[in-house]
Amino acid sequence: MVSRRVKDLEYAIRDIAVVANQVKESGKEVFHLNIGDPVIYDFKTPEYISQALAEATFAGQNYYVDSLGVPELRSEVCKYERKKNNIDITSEDILITSGVTEGIFFLLAGFLEDGDEILVPGPTYPVYFNYANFFDGISVEYELDEDNHWEPNIEDIREKINNKTKAILISSPNNPTGTLYSKKKVKQIINLAGEYDIPVISDEIYDQIVFEKQYTCPATLSSDVPIIGLNGFSKAHLATGWRMGYIYYYDPEGRLTELKNGIEKMARARLCANSIAQFAAIEALRNPGPHTEQMVQKLRSRRDYSYKRLRQIEGLQCVNADGAFYLFPEIDLKEFPKWDNDKDFTIDLLKETGVCGVYGSGFGEHGKNHIRLTFLPNEETLKEVYNRIETFLS
Ligand SMILES: Cc1ncc(COP(=O)(O)O)c(C=O)c1O
């Protein structure tokens, strides 16, 4: 009745929401720490950007736009990326997509077939392995080492590269760990990619949401290795529902031309990304407001509070987040023999306390025995959440 492609799709972040709804229907309050969407908490889309969206529709800009993106937006994105990261790209290197998610879909469609491989971090954002699988490819997890602040294990990457490897994916700050790759490790990955003549894909959706440490853009460290960057307006500009993102190609030696042309064909086949959101995105880039900085400040104190509480709970161990809005504590299942695995733990926690996290195994093999908790809610809610987790575990 239904294809393997569709049958095999799994997305723990949304799957757990089904259990949460059942809990809610039973009359219990649910605390949503499962979804990485700031806009459903007290982070609102800046008014001047919403205004630009409204003006675009009233001005009649409700038509199909260029499949590669509105030219002014491609030009603004190019300027923005050049300024932010000092990289040599032109507007021709920009493709506007319906969120980073569509960018990942396009790239994996363009790279993979029949058992081709892509190296992704482990633990990892599930969309990478879902789409790899969807296109008959294989996502191979390279280790992020929890004992070393979840830094990528370079030797593990080297061992996993073979003649089927099409790209290495970097995701920093990482979802679900919230940690940044250090500059040294990013450089080592680029060197390795250069050695084996494979491109690097860099998911930069959280690049503006970092706390104490400095973010390193991979393209700034590469002289000749092609880097494909993915970014968008969901998180830094608080417009998750608008589905607005882009791909940029940093390709100093023109090695991605065939891939780029193929992806442009796919973009034409889907007509275009949302027109009015593109006009609003132009405004967001031309007039950067204080919203990202204000969000980061608020998030930092929520991260501090959540981390402090987590550290005090026996049986949970947590690496602190450098950015994004996730903490990913390890559950000591020897301490808690009541639960066989992280999924049972997470579902039980939800049913007993109403606290909804995402089970770590939903982020791949390396996510086992963990739970992902966002620190997006306000401190009062977080206090209630951690009180409940504490009581549940004692
Ligand atoms: C690492 C990562 N990439 C991409 C996305 C999705 O981005 P977009 O809303 O632009 O599709 C998310 C959303 O949570 C994410 O965590």
C-alpha cells in the first residue's frame, strides 16, 4: 500500500508529541521541552519583519517568484554571508529554500543513490538520516565524544571514509548536544575532506545562538575544499513557521558545478519558496534588529539555570551547551534499573510528570541512554520541570 521510503520515516521529536497528546487528554499538564521552536515560547517574531510580510501580501506580491529565490534576497543573503564570514561567494552561489530542511532534502537528493554514504555526527539531527534513507543512501554516524565535550572524533571519521562517501556533514552548534565543534576540529575535518576529495556540508542554523565561545564557520577555514552552507530565518529571526532558508556554495575551484545545476533543476521542479516570506526576509537582513541578541541573552540564563539543576540530580550527567537551546543529559540506567532504555525512561517521565523531552535514541546510535531537553521555557516553568524530574527520580 505504501512505499518503503514512507514506511521507514521516523521522527522522534514529533513522535513523542503523540504520547504527549494522550497525556494531555487524560487531564494532566504537559511541559513541552521536546520541540526546538522558540516562537511557541516567549520569543516572538519581530514586529517589523511581520509588518514586511503583511505589506508584501497587500502589495500583491503573492505570485510565483524565481525558483532560485527573489534576486534581491539572494543578493542580501550573499552580502550577509560575505560580511559575517568573510567568504568569497556571489549571489549566484545562493539558493533560497523552504527552510534548511528543504536544503538538506535537495542536497541529499543530489548526492546520494544506491548505498552511497554521507558522514553525519552521532548523535545527530534525525532529518539527515531520514532523508539519506529516503534517497536509498546511508547516513554513517561519526562519533561526537561525550567525554571530550562532544567534540568530533577525527580518527573515527577517517576510518569511516570509503569510496562510497559523498560528503561529511558538520552540525555546530549541534542538535541535540548544544555543543560547538572547536576551530581545531573543524579545520581537521576540512583537511580530511581535502585529502579524500569530498565536500563538506555545514548546517549553520544555530550559528547566531552561541553563548561564551566563538562560532567557527567552516568556509572561513577552507582554501580549496568545497563547503556547502545551510542557514535560514527560523531560529535567529524567530520565524520557524515561515519556512525560509538558503543554501550557499563556497566552491573556489568550481567542483560543485554539476551538483549545483542538478539542485537548481530540483528547485525549478518545485516552482519556488514562499514569496511573501522572501520579501520579509529581505527586510530582516537589511535592517537587523536587536532580537537575536536579546534571545541569546535570555537563553543563556535559562541554559545556566537548567544546567545547574541537572547537575544536582543524581543519575543524570550533562555536558553544558555552548549554543542552540538543547541540553542532552546521559541517564545512568544502572542507577535506574526500572527502565530498560532511554525511550521507556522518556515516556514514563512524560506519563508520570507531564515533562516531555525527546528520547536520545531518536538521534541515532550515539544518542542512546540520553534525553534531549530544551531550555526554551521561562525560568518559572523550568523550575517546575526540574522539581518534577527530581521528585520522579528520587
Ligand atoms: C540542526 C538543525 N537543522 C535544521 C533545522 C530545521 O531548520 P528549518 O526550520 O530552517 O527547516 C533544525 C530544526 O530544529 C535543526 O535543529
